[in-house]
Amino acid sequence: MQIEVMQGDITQLAVDVVVNAANNRLAGGGGVDGAIHRAAGPELMRACQQFDGCPTGEVRSTPAFDLPATRVFHTVGPVWQGGMSDEPELLASCYRNCVALALRDGFSSIAFPAISCGVYGYPADKAVKVAVKALQLFDEKQSSQLRVVFCCFDGDMAERYKRELECNF
């Protein structure tokens, strides 16, 4: 697994898969979810309506429509409730499930936003540790040539990922 960190707009990345930090209804929303829906166009919402939502920690796949990516993986991160409601395991499962699906479907690159770190209130430092550890454990079990991009909206988040990766990968 090749992991990189970048600051930028995830909707502009030319990767196979863009991960959307979605809500359980797959209904679009604010933050990265809203940005992905706006950039992909109205067809994305219609494609999401084929599903009966998405449980926390799971993933659903749609075409990317007007995005430069091929697919959008919609995953629902946990809402932070103090860390005592399985939030770390649910967040880790978002990353594991997306990477497993990307590999299963033969993709070579995937870009993640900081899942659950916006309105869901997951503390950024804790979320970054969970994300990096989930990928590290996945890679130890199933080594791959998958290119993983942590695409961060701001420099502070990008630095968090870089520091964590220096310590763990």
C-alpha cells in the first residue's frame, strides 16, 4: 500500500475512487458530502436512491458521474459520543471496507477525506490515529499496490496525517 497526504479538493482528484463521508440516508449534506454531490451532479443523488441508506461503518458504491474519479464509495462514519459507543471500531470499519471493496473491484487508487471529523464531531487527532492504524493492519494482512490518498481540506489536518504516518508506516 502506498499512502500519501495532500491538501486540496477531493472532488478534483483523478483517482479511481473518491470516498464520500456520507450520512446514513445517502442524501447529500454539508461538508465533503455536499461538495461531492455538487461536483458529481444530480445523477449521484439518483444513484444513491437505489439504496435503502447505509449503516454506519459500511460502504455503498456508485458511479462518479461528473467527477474525475470512476466511482464514489459512500461510507458513514460514527457520530462522536465520547468514544464509548464503538466509535473507533466503526470508524476503522469505514476505512477497511472501502479499501477491501476497492481491491475487490480491481481499482488501484482511492482518496479519503477525514471521515467523521466535521459535523460528526470526531476529534481529529483520534480519527487520524484510527484511520492510519486501520490501513496499517489491513496492509499487514493483505499487502497490495493500492495507492491511498488522504485528501485534507486544510493544512492542519494534512500535518496530523503526515505525523501519524511517520510514526506508523
